[in-house]
Amino acid sequence: MNVRIIKGTNQIGGCITEITCNNTKIIIDYGEDLEDNTIPFELDGLTKGKSIYDAVFITHSHGDHIGLIDLINDDIPVYVEEKSLEIHNLTCDFTNKERVSRKINTFKINNINDQGRVVFQNEDLKVSFYIGDHSSYNSVMYLIEGEGKKILHTGDFRMHGRRRYAFLKSLNKIGKVDLLITEGTTLTRGNNRFKTEEELKEEATNVMKQYDQVFIMQSSTNIDRLVSFIKAGLLTNHKVVLDLFSRYVAQTANIPTVVDNKNIFTWIPNKYKYKPDWFKEEYMNIEKSSKFFPNYVMFVKESMINDIRLLKQKGSIKNACLIYSMWNGYIKKSESLRNFLDECNEMGITILNIHTSGHADKTAMEKLNEICDPNKTVIIHTEDKTNGFNIFKNVQDLKDNENFKI
């Protein structure tokens, strides 16, 4: 088999992997670059010209992995886990992007024991999916088998989320592989152990006991984090108020505590006044409400500053904090985000950081290497792979578009 990392040997996001076995050629992930995504990446034989690829497989719903699939030639089948596609389309609805319009072959994770099911097979190779653990709901890994060889593509992963035991079960079922293709996002960010989602929930619970109003700033598609903060809010007798987007993401992921709980509410931020036509239900509206709950946990985004100002004017912010639960690098890169946090602070809202990464720490990488015992390793989704040379076996120092045979 031949492997070519078209993009991703020296960048985070927008990684594209090509695997060829005899007459069959496949792609894993086709998403947008994180830094400059104004000009979509085109690939001969995939998005233009005569098709030369037999299938494309997407690991999860983040835009840097799935964001360009509508560009793929219509005669090339694309495989995506069912809920990942739904969440991606929901994200498009709220970011003024078009939903995926091309035909997609979806497969479904029936339960956490649903491991190793074949999604594609021909005379040359077989592709099976395994449950992953990442900050994107229902992320998967792919095992590619052909010519008596096994290649595992982990996609983005970690071992401290709510799917960590299912993920470890996946790895133990897969066992030894000839080639491991995996991510190295955090290789340049030190060797600290990352807290688990359960530990994060406990930390958030202790903080919420001290504040009447708690604003949460996190990625709405991070279901693990939504669950952590919702549980913490309910444990501390706060009303939990989800913005419209977060509510629908939670329902798409079938989070049971959200659907019928009388202490969980949904509000329409000012930015959602022109919401998609298919939203028909009635929701809370801060402008129309004469008063708000005295104790609440409320999910917000940078664009919702006017709503927070309105709550302040109505006297509904008195003993408040904002929990920032995303990568700190976003604050350094975004002046508008810094301005948002500064204004919240000026309104008397204490800014706190309670976060854990969606990516693997060093311990998780070592465990992956131990279980899969790869003959060779290719590290992608990283700015510098050199720190991985002492973690993984036989790391191949590849450059983009370099062919590698196993």
C-alpha cells in the first residue's frame, strides 16, 4: 500500500490523507484550513477533472475535517457517521453556510460497543470504523486493511473524554498495526496531563456554588463539555439556559437530560432573530421577558454581548462569572474576543478559565503507541512532529505530498 499526506505534515487542520492499494485509491478527511480558508483547496481527480478516487471517509464534524466535502465530484462516494453529518449541517445553518447538498453515504453508531463494522470493501481493501474519543460527537477512527497490511487512521483523538473507555476498547480490538497515522496537535504544548471531563465537571460545580449567575463560553458542538456544564449547573440548583444552537446540537446528540428537564430552558439570542425557517418552537426572549431567573447558568458566545448588556440593564447580573472553556490561543489571536471578555469584566463579571483539550496529551499518545505497537508511524495535524519521535515507534519524517510505501 502507498500513503501520501497531501496536507497535514506541518499544519493543524485541513489534513488530507491518500491511501492507495492496487487499483483502489481513497481519501481520509477533506476540510478547510484553520488559518486561511478563503480559497478552498482543490485536488485533481477529487474535486476537478476526471475522478480517480474510489471513496472519501470523514472522521468527524469539525470544519477542518469535513468542511469541503461539497466540492468532491458527485461520482465519488463520501462516507460520514450519521450524527456527525447532522451536526455539521446544523453548524452550517447557524453560520450562514450552505448545508451539504451532495449525496452522502452515512453509517450509524448504534451503541458504544458498535466497533469494527465494515463501511467499504472491494477486491483491494476493506475500511472499518471504530469509535473515537474527541471533542466532536461520534468521531471515528478508520482501519484500512489490504495486501495483508493494517493501517489505522485515528483522526483527532484523546483519552480523557466521555468516550475514553469505548476508545480504549476500540484500540484493544484493533491491536497491532503496520502503520499508525495519528495526530500531534499538542506536541508543541508541553507534557502536562489533561484533566478528564469528569474532573472538569467537579471543578465547575465547585465554582458554580460561589456564583448566582454563570455564563459559559464554549464550543456548542463539544457535547462532552455541554454535558459537563449542564450537570454542574443542575447539581448547584441553577436554571440552565441554552442558546438555540446549543439546544439543537444537544438534541441531535440525544442528550437525555436536555429533552425533558424542567430546569433546562432555551433562549433566542439577538443574533438568531433571523433563524432558519425550520425552527418552529417557542423560546425565551430576553428582550420580551420582564425578569430573568436569579440563579442561572447561561451559554453565550462573543456575538451575544448585546444580550449580556440587556441582562445587566435589567439587574439580572449581580454575583456573576464567565467560564471560558476553549483554547487560550483564541484569546491571543482575536482582538474581538479580548474586547468581549474585557467588557464582561467591566460589567462586574469575573472571568475564569475551566478547560480541557479536545486532543491527546503525552500519556494518551504513549498509550496509543503501546496498544497498537505500530511498525511505523506518521504524525499529522501538528506544527512540529519532532517531539513525537520519542513517543511513537519509527516515526516517518514525511513532507506533504511525499509517497510512502508499506
